[in-house]
Amino acid sequence: MSLPPLHPALVHLPIAFVLLSVIADVAGKITRRDSLRHVGLWSLLAALLGGLVTIATGYWDLNRASLSGDTENYADLHLKIGWALAAGLAVLAIWRWRIRQQARRVVTAPYVAAALIVLALTMFQAWFGGEMVYSHGAGVAAAGQGTESADKAQERLARVREVLEPGTAAVGAPGTNSASERGNR
């Protein structure tokens, strides 16, 4: 019996915890409520732990998937971004834990700025993973039933990849992993 992909089932929880942590810390800073500060800290730690589990399931699913060259390149970039995000969450968690041990226990403006950057990276990573699934069928049997053509979606993802990894435009050219080509295998 083969397990379905695990990564998509788990990925949403750490995303929600990152968002909750930032909202709680900002609200705790404004209202000076200890309960919100506790939520900010513990949801950040849950995001870090959940993120590490999500990375592990991403590797598990990647090793079981049969991705084409172009899609596999996007998945590799997604993994790199995931590790950068995990590092950012680890730095925030250590920083946040040290704030907790101070007398005032109030997050600082630099911490909030860093948390917002990590939140932005989290949202980008979530979008990027979704784009891989919906434009390239990464990890799923693509049915060609999206809201736009695969070529159009793949073109958008190729432009983003070119920004993140200059010189990859030819590899990520639209139509290199279209539903019609997958059907010809």
C-alpha cells in the first residue's frame, strides 16, 4: 500500500503558526497583554517544529515522486527556500526566547521587522509550492483542469525562478512540462 503525499497535508499548519505568531506579537506589543506574548512565542516554536516536520515530509514525498527535469528543478529551489525559511524561524525563535527572559518581555521593533520578513518569506514559499502543484503538477497526477493554461502558469513560475536563479530561463521555458507532454510518456 502506497501512502499519498504527506507534505501537502502538513504544510498548512506551520504557515498558520507563523502568521499567528506575528499577529499575536504585534497585538501583544500594542496592548501589552502577556497572554498574547505567550501565544506569539509558543506559536513561533510550533511553526519551527512543524516546519521541520514539513521539510522532512517534503523530502519523503520528493524521493517517491517521479518529477520531470524542469519540475524537479523547481522542487530543488523550493527545498532551498524551505531551508532558508527554517533558518529564519530558528533565528526568530532564539531571539524571541531571549526576549521572553528579559524583564519587560516586549518584542522590539527590529524583532517585529524580522518577523514580518519571515512571514513574507513564508507566504512566498507557500505560493511557490502551490504554483509548482498547479502549473507543473508536482506531486500530483495533473488533470489539466486549472483556471488557466499550464503554459501560462509555467511562464509565471519560470519568471520567478529566473529572478531567484539567474540564467535558468531556458530551462524553465513555458511548455516544457505541459499536460500534453506528460500524457505522451
